[in-house]
Amino acid sequence: MTPADLERLRRVTSQRLARETAPWRQMGWASRWQQELAFEAVLDVIPPGAGPEVRLLDVGCGLGDLWAHLRGAGRRVRYLGVDVLPELVERAQARWPEARFEVADVMEIAPPAPEEDAAPDYVVAVGALSVRLDGDAAPGAFVRHLAALARRAAALTFPTVDARQRDAGAQGLLDAAFHDPVALYAAARGAAPFVAVREEIPPGDAVLTLQHGVPAAVTRLARRVSIERGEPPGHEAAGALLLSAALFEEAEAELALAPPSAANLAWRGAAALGRGQAADAERLLARAVALQPDDAAAIALLATACEARGEAGAAEVHWRAVLALLPDDPQAAGALARLAGGRR
């Protein structure tokens, strides 16, 4: 953070601390329920049932209110709150002596190596983008850095441009930051496989999530499907759901718990292809086709697996089988033309 940014943040925070008495107002929130809603929005990236071994980094922890929210909700995590302002860290530690707080500029924390056990699983920032910053903590760089720090997911709240009119005339507006959700989403793309923006914190704040692993929503739905449909149909349905989200390893784990029906084997073969395991895919898909010889989709996947292994002759046989079932199939016709061209 540049000296000018740090001075601006210190000035805005000092004014709030002197002017307000309620902790949430001192942190810039209009009401306690709005702050609580923001906490729930960022914590949504943590799957239900996550144990106390989960590491959570709270960036811009302020007075430690997120720790209090976690404790009140009965959620146990390995919490670390960091803030660039020593005064806030001191106050947070005095309020919650059982929690851990440190003075740190998150932009100076190096992303951990993948094998580092101490790396945070989740990184959240509530309100950290509400004050205008012009240096290395500009919104795009800030968002991407949080994603790089997190092993599983990062989530942060931000005031949207629609909130500017709402706050017109508010004290300190010149130092306030408002962000275009579309622009922030564009800046975040590529920092994690799953990026989403939700404008769900009235009256004008949004949450940005960047997830490296299985999105919590997919996990919750897959678990619900598995429970509602019972076992083994539940595992098969959950596996198909995960496969549709391109979560190949997770899909294979669920599908392996169900009996090896033709559909199950075909889905597992598709998951193996997604993981780049062409040999496993060919083996599974061959079994699927043996059980259901008229499944054109499974035969097409088998042909694709054969091509991936360099078995052009076998691939051609399977693509011709697809055309026999679906004479107008453009994928099979294109594959045969490609294979024919390769022989010339």
C-alpha cells in the first residue's frame, strides 16, 4: 500500500472511530444487520460441515467483528485477522483476546506454495474495497492477490456504482470507492476457475467469489441430491451433477460408489477423459458400450478416447458406428474426415 493510500485509510478510519460509537458504524456500515449479511455472503464459500481445521484469513479485519460473527454462529475455524492499521488490530485484540490478529498489508504477503500446510484455505475481505485506493491495492490487483493467497476460495464485498447515488452527500464521499460489478468481474476472470458476482447485500453492496475447488453451491446440491434419492441412485445423480460442472475428480468419486451400469460407466469414462486419463476412459467406455451397444454418446466418447491414445483405426470404427446410429451426426462426420486426412 502506498503512503498516500495508507494516510487516506488512516484518516477515514480515525474520523469514524471518533464520530461513531457502534462498532459496525465505526467500520462504515449503515446497520449491524447489513454487516452481518455481508459476513454471511463471504462465508458462503465455506462448505457446510467444514471442520475446525479450516484456515480462514480475514483481510481488513477492522475491529474483529467477523470473529464475533463466527463465534455467535457456532462456526469453528482457525482464524487469523489482519489489518494494515495498528490501532484497529489493537482494539480487535482487546475485544477478542482468544482470537489471533496481526498488523499486515495483505499485498505484501507472498502467495504460498501449494504444499504449504499453513496456507489459508479461505480468504475473505469485508469492506476492504470501500475506501478509495490508488496504488498497488487497486481493485483488480487486490482481487487477484486474494485469490492467489487462498487454497480453496476467496470472497470479498464491495460497494457498487449504484450505491453512489444512495450515498450522495454522505460525509467522506470523496474518499469512498464504488466499483462496477462487471468491470470487477472481468478483472477477476482467470484468477480462479469459478468466479461469480452477486448483488445481494442491500442497499447497494455486492459479493465477489473466486473458487479454486468445488463451489459450495455445487457441493450442497450434490449432497442434497445424494440424500434425497438414496444410495446408490443418489451417488449416480450427484456424480452426473458434478460432471456437468466439469468437476471430474469429484464426479468420479461419487460415480464409483454406484453400481457399474451402462450410464454409470459412460459418465465415469467422460470424467476420465476430462482428467486426461485416456486409457482409463477407453476401458470404462468399452464396458459401457458392451452393456448398451446403441448408446451413440458413449460410442462417440469411446472414439474420442481412442483418438487421444493415437489409435486411429479403432477410433474410425467407433465413429462409423456412431454414423450408423445417427447418419446426420456432424461430429462423427467431421472426425472421419479428420482421420482420413491424417492418412494422406
